[in-house]
Amino acid sequence: MGSPQKAEHAAYFFKTGKGQYGEGDRFIGCTVPETRSIAKTYRNMSFDEIEKLLDDEMHECRLCGLILLVEQFKKADAEKQKSIFDFYCDHIHAVNNWDLVDLSAPYIVGEWLFDKNRTVLYDLAAGRSLWKERISVVSTLAFIRKNDFADTLQLSVQFFDHRHDLMHKACGWMLREVGKRNEPVLTEFLDQYYRQMPRTMLRYAIERFSPEKRIEYMKR
């Protein structure tokens, strides 16, 4: 299913050049739907085999391994879910681009931690690794969907001074999701912090507001 043309485009899109966030990542040139179809065929793959995918240098192989973990987690009992969560954390080195974070972290880390101690999120946030930091905040999407917003707000504040706009975008996305479910919570947060927030984070957070309200926040 590989395509040299798609591989070249993916290498550009995911910023794999020297000094860029995806430096050194390599691609087969296989689309996400194609990767999902492969994962569906091998949905009961063992951890030993998934580990080979997660350790592969090709982006789509790691993607396939993460899709397999997510799909297995959805259908697992609590004991198996704990095993998948632990396996994911042990192989977090493989979750090393924003798409890999976004398609896996909420559905494994977030879902597992919802009714448990969430210290691990703050350990990840303090890890000084872009992808661990992104995992920490994007995982809270699982909480947001259950109307639990506190960790999203706290982590967003923690990342106001982050060096990379990928984190500003991630936090802004999560804040926007908060607003979709409870706009007064988002508005209260923005009224307190909009002057301190990076402009990218603010723009993402207010995307669903009316044009007039967006302009008002951006010009304050």
C-alpha cells in the first residue's frame, strides 16, 4: 500500500527536516484508512507483535500498532485495559508525532485515568519532551467528554510559556472542546487568562465563538 509520492508529501507535512519536530521520521506512504484496514485484519495481535510495530522506524507501522492498542482497549475488561495502559506507557517513545499522540492518548491514557489518580499526566507534562507534554493535555479529551474540565484548564495554564506552537494548538483545541460542552467555563477561563495566553492558543480556543466575540478577545 506504500506510495513514494505520498511518502514524500507526508515527510514534508510532518516536518521531518533537520531541526524540525519530526526530524528523521520515515514514511511508507500509506494512508490512515489503509492503515486502519490492516489493523482491523490483525485486531487480536499480541503485545510481542505490536511491540515490533511500535519499534519500527516507519511512521505508519507505529501508527498501526497504536491503532491496534486503541481498538483492543475499547473491548477489554479492566485487567486487560490496565495491561494496555502499562504497555503504552512502556513504549511511549513510539508516540513521537502529533498524529500518533492524538489518535491514541485520549483513548488509552485518558480513558484509563478518568476515575483514577492523574499524577501521571503531570509527570508527563514535566518531562520536557514535546510528545509527552502533548500526551498529557490531549489525554484530557476523555475527561472533557465526561464534563470534567479541571485538568485541561490546569495543564493549559502550565503550558502558557511553552516554546512550541504544537502545544499551544493542542491546549487551544482542548479548551475549544471544553467550550463546546460548557461555554461559561471557557469564558470564565478566558476572561482570567486571555492576556497571558499565547495568541495561537487563544485563537484555537475561541474558534466556535461568534465573529464579534472572537474579534473582541483578540483585540483586548
